[in-house]
Amino acid sequence: MIDFHQNLKNKMDKYAHLIYNLTRNFPREELFGVTSQLRRAALSVILNYVEGFARQREKTLLNFLETSYASLKESKYLLHFALIEKYISEKDYNEAIELGEDIGAMLWKTMAGIRCKL
């Protein structure tokens, strides 16, 4: 199970860095809008994951994982918005979404496992 969670954490880290790299090219006028919101959402994915495990209580962990999952969904919408506004290329969008889908599936599996225990 440690390998699973380390893999998930690595993917989340990669996702956060990818989002930061992609948003460097966003229009300057979006610095306090879409750029900031997308960066915060992407970082929230891994930060809530890490904080949830640090709390060492399953119900609390589940709550943080749900927040992590919700932030992932938020960031995926913002990526779609950025694609439509032509802030990112389709190639970059697809790379980020594919990684996001992997993370989402892994988070969902983790949450389902915890729910079975509660």
C-alpha cells in the first residue's frame, strides 16, 4: 500500500508543478484570476492529501481526501476554461487532464477503501 500512496503523491506533485508551468504563459491580466485560482486548486490537491494523512484519523482523512478530490475537479474545469480561452494548447490540456484522471481514480479508490471501514 505504501507504493500506491507514494505513486499517488508523486503524481499529485507532478500535477502541481505541471499546472504552475502551464500557467506561467497565461495572460498577465489573469494573474489574480484564473492563474491564481488554478494554481491554488492544483496545490490543494496534494496539500489536503498530505494534511489528511498527517491527522491520523480515518474520518478526518476521508474529509481531507474529499476536499482533495473536489480541488482536482475544480482544477480540471479551470483547465477546460483555459483551453477554450486559448491560454493553453490542446496538447498541454490533454497531458494535464490525463494526469488528473489518474489522480482522481486513485483518490476515489482510497476514499472507497476508507468508506468500507467506517
